[in-house]
Amino acid sequence: MQPGKTIRTCGFLLLLLLLIAALLVGGCVNGPRPVWRLNYFKALEKGTIENEILRYETDIINNPDNPQSAASYFYLAMLHAHYNNPAPDYARALSMCEKYLSLNPEGYRTGEAQYLKTLLRQIAKAAKDREEYGKKVQKLEQTAEKLQEENEALLQENHNLKAAIEKLEKLDLRLEEQRRDL
């Protein structure tokens, strides 16, 4: 083997090892993990969601100027609205989605974020409507209860009046009989 070829081969191997080491060390950097799989959010379990929310919120607080923070807002919106979240917070998800869109209006997930924002607005509106209708139903139930009590009182009064009328009719018949006898 020629000495020049050996040095070139060693240099190539050294470069390859340095590249592999850089990739391995780069994977250990603390920060938001990008979501590579499309089914990442489908695979989350209840306990995992709370931990992920905490991790992304901590990342945003600790690194507010990090360009990855915009993606963290998107992932937080997804996590807060996740179907497997034991305590979904749609209003918080909407604010996270809007924050993502304000930080990254031309981003790679802008279409998804706009779609999510529209859905979350509808959910928020439905929740508000449900709350308002719940209050109306409660008032109607109270009114119905009062009307039921009034109805029962009127039924009792009606029964008493019928009994009084019946007594008066009997009295009237007796008085008629006494007049005939005289």
C-alpha cells in the first residue's frame, strides 16, 4: 500500500468518525424535540401528555428567544387540545396556536395551525354556548319547579272548591226539600 493512500484513508475514516460523533452529540442537546412521525400525537397517553406540556412550557420559559420556540407553541396547542388529554384546555390551545402563527406566519405548519385555530375557535364558541344554554336550562328548571308548585297548589284549591260546591249542592237540595215540605 502506498503511504499517500493510507493517509487519505485514515483522514477519510477520521472525518467519518467525527461526523458520526457530531451527530450523536447533537442528539443530546437539551431543547425541544422535533416531531418526526405523523402519528406522534396519536401515540401519547394521558400521563405523557402532562409531562410533554410541562416540558414544552418550561422550554418556552427558559429559551424565549430560541427559534424552536415557535414550534413549541404549535406542539403545546396540539397537546392542550389532544383527545387523550385528561383535562383539555381549548382556550389555552387556541392562545398557543395564535402565538405560533404570530411568531411563524410563513412557517411549515401554518396551514395546519390555521385549520387547528379554526377548529379551536368553534370548540371555544360551542363551550361558551353550552355554558350559556346551561344557565338558561337551569333558570327554566327553576321556573318549571315554581310552576309545578303553583300547579299543585291550584289543583288542591280546585279540589277544595269542588268539595265546597258539592257540599253547597247537597245543602241546596236539603233546603229545596224543606221548602216543599212546608
